[in-house]
Amino acid sequence: MQSTGFPLMVALWWQQLLLVAAGGALGAVGRFWLGGMLLRHLGSGFPWGTLAVNLLGSFAAGFIAIWLEGRGPSALYWRAFLIVGVLGALTTYSALMLECLLYAKSQRSGLMFGYLAITLVAGLALVWLGARVASGFRMA
């Protein structure tokens, strides 16, 4: 006999929670690795790591959102793992805002506005591009 109602909802919630946790662990490790690598190669004069993960995450979010369309019930689990978990931990709006605050406090407002502009414009363009690329895959 199949489970229905509340016990099934609880089981589904726990499954999704575990997927979010696993994806979050991977996203956090990816962010730590990429941020460290860019810091070693490009220096600490600009938050390259945060910019890179936010732009990468923008493209991936657009791609994954379209890729998951029409995938049926499994899309719920993929969304929990990839978007909420991996991308939620990989990208970071809070770090972006903190870095802008630090620029403003250090009298480098010009750099702060440039960083915000690059992040917002490129992020929007990449989420759109990710969606377009995924639409092309869906047609094939």
C-alpha cells in the first residue's frame, strides 16, 4: 500500500533537504576553491572570486531553469540539488554587498559602482544566455 498525505510530504521534504545539503556542500567547496585560485593568480585588489562565482552562477541558473522545464517530478529534486543547493552556496549576494560596503568605506566608490555594474549587467546577460543555450539543447 502506498503512503499518502502527511507522511509522504514529510518524506519528500527530507529527501529534498538532503539534496539541498549535499548540493550546498559542493557549491561551498567550489566557491572556496575558485575564490582561492583567483586570489592566488590575480591578487587581492579586486574581488575576482565573488564576481566569478556570481557570473558563473547566473549563467548556470538560467541554463538549469530552462533545462528543468518539462522534466516531470524529478525536476523538483534536481532544482533542490542544483539551484537551491549548489548555486545557493556557490553564489553570494551577501558577499557582494559586503565588498561594496568595504569599497565605500575605503573611499573607493568608483570601484564599488563599477563592480556593481559589471555584476548586474553581466549577471543579467549570462542568466539570459544560459536560458537561450538550454533552449537550444531542448530543441535537439
